[in-house]
Amino acid sequence: MSDSSITKKALADALKKLMKKEGFDRVSVSDICNSCGMNRKSFYYHFRDKYDLVNWVFYEDLIDRLSVADYENGWDMLYDICSKFYEDRVFYAEAFRIEGQDSFRSYVLETLRPMASFFLEGIFPDRGEEDYFFRYFGEAGLFAVMCWLRDDEGMTPEEFVEDLRKVFCRLAAAVTEEKR
């Protein structure tokens, strides 16, 4: 592992630890640096701000390891994404609370869009329909993920994805039935 990767990982681990105790809003760049023995110069060499670091964690944890070619369908990929969220649910639940211009939710949707497009290809002949579907159902699905992560009922990723799949399939069936 390169020195750069080691530094980024140390900063990410410090952020995760602090977010679990204090929440994102209360964590400063100085707190992150002090927690892992780095200086602010090192932090800013690698990241623009703490929002950039949160996004990097998501990218490293998930996106960098996912390839649409490894999946037969989007549900299997969603299961892997949700499994990672569940594995580190305190961090991700807190990350999803980030609002505003640098919201984590917006970053996740933007990052997952190309992957979703791969699985939606052919379902919507019109690109505009696909964009509409992803914009609204992507937000709805992500909202469901956020609620699931905050919920302490202990639903496994497998149960959650299966329930979500049932809801979307029932909606699709109802719309199809209406058109007949």
C-alpha cells in the first residue's frame, strides 16, 4: 500500500471513529488530524474538506470494488451495496444526515447513476423516461436505505433488499395492470 493510501486510510478511520461518537457536524478537520496524529497540511494535501473525505470512504468501500459486469441484475448489486452500508451502518447513517450543497445523498445518487443506467438499459426505450425513473425512484430507494440504516429493528441486508424489490415489483405490476 502506498504512503498516500496509508495516509488516506488513517484519516478515514479517524473520521469514522469520530462520527460514531460525535456525529459529522461536530467533527472538525483538526479533530480528524489529532485523532490519527496527522497534521492539517497532510489532510488538505489529500482532501478538499471533510465532505470530500466522507465521499472518498464511500468510493473506496464500495464503488472502487463494484463492477456491473460481475452482476446478473441490479438487485444483486444493491444487496452488496446494502451489505456494506449495514456492516458500517453507524457511519453511513450519519453520513446520510449530511445536508446541503455537499450532501452525501447527492454524491451517492450521482455516483450510482451510471451503474443503474446499465441495469435499466432496454427497460426504458426513451432516455428521458429512464432519467425520470432514476431521479424519482432512485431518491425513493435511497430514502428507504436511509430509514433502514437508522432503524434498529435488525433487518438484514438480504431481508431489506427483498422487501424493497417486492415493493418496486408490485408498483410496476400495478402500473402495467392500469395500462391494460
